[in-house]
Amino acid sequence: MSIKKLQEIYLWNRYQKELTEKDLKLLREKEKKKTHQGLDELIDSLPKKKDINVVDKSKIDWKSFVDKKKLEKELEFNRKDG
């Protein structure tokens, strides 16, 4: 074989190797994106926490306070007699 032919074979093999490495890198990036898409879909599927406004929060806090201090009967009595 001539030196020119050997050089051509060497360059061709090197070119193929570079293509293979680039292809592998692209495939890895695609797989990574697929994984991230799956995680994004999972996060989107989780139930969202409902925001609570000040009025609703106050109602919940008051009810909790009344239950904790056992004031329901006293408040009911005061409403009727009051």
C-alpha cells in the first residue's frame, strides 16, 4: 500500500471516530433532555398547593383558637343572650 492510501485510510478512520463521538454526545444530550422532560411532567402532575387568602386564614385560625380553648358553648350562649 502506498503512503497516500494509508493516509487516506487513517484520515477516514479518524473522521468516522469523530462522527461517532459527536453522535454519542448528541444521543447523551437527547437522553438527558428526555429525563428532564419526564421530571417536568411529574412535577406538573403533582397537586398544586392552593393559596389561601387572609380572610380564610383568619377563619381557620379563629376556629382553631375556639376549639383549643373550648369556647364554643360560651360564644353560643353569648350570641343567644347577647
